[in-house]
Amino acid sequence: MTFGNIFSNTAKRLAGAILIAAAVSACSGLNSRVERGDLDYENYSAKTIFERGEYDLSRNNPELAAQSFAEVERLYPYSDLTKRAVIMQAYAHHLDEDYEASRSAAQRYIDFYPTDEDAAYAQYLLALSYYDQIDEVGRDQGLTFQALQALRKVIEIYPDSEYARSAILKFDLAFDHLAGKEMEVGRYYLRRDHFTAAINRFRVVVEDFQTTSHTPEALHRLVEAYLSLGLTDEAQTAGAILGHNFRATEWYEDSYDLLTRNGLSLEARGDNWLRQVYRQMIKGEWL
């Protein structure tokens, strides 16, 4: 996954000297020694090592760049460049898809420089180290939860930063991803006629993930499951919510056909959890 425009300003600020450093460093003994793999970092200044890291970034070698930035931090902990070296480590490791190392560097930056102007960027990188590992819906979603927690920190702690809007968008996508996981499991149970287990999954989507794109289908699957169990009040109420909130979707049309074929209308009936959702979502009655 590419960083996109959100990184443009920070990348320029953090690595604005890359091209210059490349031109200067290309001719230095430092570069030739690194390319032979026998660099002794102790023989070079913090500035020279840092520029080596920038040079490696310019040559699309983030792994070696991260190594140089780490050496600045190790050898010159009190240098003016150390702070920049830590955030650049996080950035380089992320480019190299070494997410654990990126997360570690970003967390160190947050711990040592919580009020610095790049603390928001460090928190955003930390969140991305989880977010960019979110795999297909069928896998374990532990990373998704961690991404949500880290993205929420960006939104809440740095609401005015340039990363807040991107964090909100990614938060919504990750949230949708979790709802997708519940839907997948619910469909699995429904296909095997385990209706109660399926209903429990779809209920989670309707109650806890109402703002996601999966809510209309979850309501339709509830119509199917409840009808299969002969629980018509619940099925009709789920259809009523669909009719009020998602009439333009295919799921409303499918539920309408299914209910009317069984001589049922789409209306809130009975005293059940869906009736409470109906009152909250449609009538605005929260008590």
C-alpha cells in the first residue's frame, strides 16, 4: 500500500535534503564502504551517517537507510539529529514493510518527544503499521482491532493534524472490515441452517456496526433466518428497518419479495430486540 498524498508534506520536511545528500554522499568513502558491506559507523559523524540514510532512501533502499538512522540514534543519542533519526527509522522501516520495527521506532518517538510537531506523524505511522497488515476478511482480525485503537489516538489526540482526516477514513474502512468478518461467519452458519448462530452474528452487525456498508445485508439475512425459524414478528421488523433506511438497496427488494410471498408485510411487530432498534433508528426513541 502506498502512503499517498498524506505523506507528501512530512516526507518533504523530513527528507528534503535527500537529493543533495545523494549528490554529496555518492562520492564519499562512506558510500563505497557501505556498498562493500564493511562500514564501521564509529568512524563517521552523526551528520554523515544521517546523510547516508537519506541517500539510501533516494536509491529506494529503505532497509539500509533504517540501519543508518538507527546508528545515529545508537552512537549519538544527544545529537540534534537523533530525534529526526528516530522518526526516519519508523518511516524507512514502514517503506521496507518491516512493520514491527516501524512500530517500535514510532513508539519511541512518541515516548521521548510527545509534544514535538512530528508526534502526530509518529502516531499515524504506528497506526499504519497495523492497518497495512489487515488481510482478507477470512483471517483473524486482531490486527484490525489494534489498527482501530491506534487510529483513534490520531483522531483524538491530534485532531488538527494533517493526518486526522486520513485516520478517520482508514478507521471507517477498518470498522467496515470488522463488520465484514461478522457477516462472513454469519453467512457460514446460515448456509448450514444454524439459524440461531447466524442471527447472533448478524445482530452484532446491526447493533454495533450500523454505520457500515454491511448493515442492509445483515438485516436481509435476519429476515431469512427468522422466517426459517417461524419468527415472523422479528422478520417483519427487520424488513421494516430495511424499508425505512435502505429502500434503494437490493437487500430491501429481496426481503420485500421474501416477506410478501409469505403473506407478510414490512412492519415493526412484537416486542423484541429489532423492535428496539426500529424505535431508535426510525422513531428516534432512545429510551
